[in-house]
Amino acid sequence: MEFKHTSVLYEEVVENLNIKPDGIYVDGTLGGGGHSAGICQRLDGTGILIGIDRDQDALQAAEQNLQKYSCRKYFIQDNYENITHVLQQLNIEEIDGAVLDLGVSSFQLDNPERGFSYMNDGRLDMRMNVNDSLTAWQIVNQWSREELTEIIRKYGEEKWASRIAQFIVEHRKAQPIQTTFQLVDIIKAAIPASARREGPHPAKRTFQAIRIAVNDELGQLERAIDRFIDVLRSDGRLCIITFHSLEDHIVKEVFRKRLHPCTCPKELPVCVCDKETDVVKVTGKPILPGKQEIENNPRARSAKLRVIQKR
């Protein structure tokens, strides 16, 4: 299956990275190399692109798609939260910018073998790195009702989480739940018909929750943001694209703490901890996709871009 993915907020990311021709830039969620192509176009032969992805298929596709550009390129199979280690392995201390596009690629969603989508039938999997041990099948078939309820409610923001978890546990007593469509049918049965008439696909929130749990998406994001900021040069920028409120909340909160690092009690009239911020806010409100982009790529409709800059 060909690796296809339309990069969201492409122009906005490239513009906000403020790319220097001889700079060093990291695409921590490389995918097929969409945002990286925009970076490479603006780098000269001395500029460096470092592309990181957990998915070997993505790395191979990106390497092929970006081979026409003259900049130096490194393709690394790893989790972007390990940025410090990746740079150490390359003997690079600081970078001029980075982008994290937290969306699942169209290739992953549309490939039934990967088991990400409630619109395609396939074995339950959802691993971004197929070498990881935890799969969606294990979560659905082995986790307790309480654990299922917690992740569906927390990561999916699904008000029917308890009922969905109950239906999953009852169904698997007879036989394991093997495929995405089997899980979709169970979710539909758990949600009352009146609640399924409006809003998104009834399985959307549960599938999102399981995918987040399989790949520890929120944990790695929270751990990664400070690490990326730490390795930025002065005036270097970090661009992060989120697709749901859970991700966006983490980005806002980490940015806020970085902008206001003072740990003094509020009742103190002056700061005595002497902690000063090392970043500057580039975007107040997030940058959103325009009407035309949403029409061309409906998956962009929930995207938000936030940018922060090192002092």
C-alpha cells in the first residue's frame, strides 16, 4: 500500500519555523515527509533535516520522497520523546527548530492491516511501531472492565465508557474480539440508538482512546515538549499540531509552565525563586486551518497549531 498523507497546516508550519538555509531542523513525526519537504526546500546543502518516526514504512516512504533535496538528511526509527538521545547519537547539541504533527497518518488509518480505523475491517492492532509489544487486541481482550472504562472515559471523553466496557467484557467471555468491525458492532450495541443519531461515528471516541493507550501518546507528548525546548538554539522554534482537546491541553499547560516558571507561593509580593523564562510565546490563540484546507482535507478540521520560541 502506497504511503499517502496530506500534511495539515503545511504553509503555516513552514512559515512559523522561520527556516535558516544552513539550520538544523527536526520533524519528530515524519510520516511521509510532507512538512519535511517544506523544510528541505528552504535548506541549502549545509542544512540538516532529522526525521523521526516510530513507523518503518513511514521512514522508507519519506526517504524516497525527500531524496531530491540537497540538504543533509537523517532518518531515525524512534519515539520523538527520545529527542535528546537521538541528537547525542548524531553529535548534535542544538537545533534551530522542530515540528510535531500529532495526527495519525492517512496511510495508517486507511490500511486495514494496521487496525486503526473503524471504517476498515482488520485485526485489532493500532501500533505505530509494529515492533512494540502492546496491541489493541490485548487491551480489548485482556484489560479489566475498570481499566477499559477508565481509558475510554479519559482518552476518548466518551460518556458511555462504562457501558461500552461492560459490553466488551461480556462479549469476550464467549470468544475473543478479533477485528475492528467486531469491536464497532459491540460499541454500537452499547450506545443507545438515540445517542447514535447525532455527532461523530459512535466508535470514534473509543477507537481514539484505545489508540492513545496502545501508543502512550499523551505520556510521550508531555515528556517530549520540554526536551524539545531544551535543545533549541536561541530564536529556535517548536511547532506542535494537535487534533483533540487532550493533546491541546497538554501543549498549553507545558507552554504555560515554561513561560511562567516561578514557583513562589502566590501570597508572596515578589518572586524570590529567581526562575526566569527561557521562551517567548509566538502564538496566543492557536492557528487553525482555513476553510479551503478543511474542504480539501476534512481530517484537518480539528487541527490546532501552537508555536513557542527559545529566547
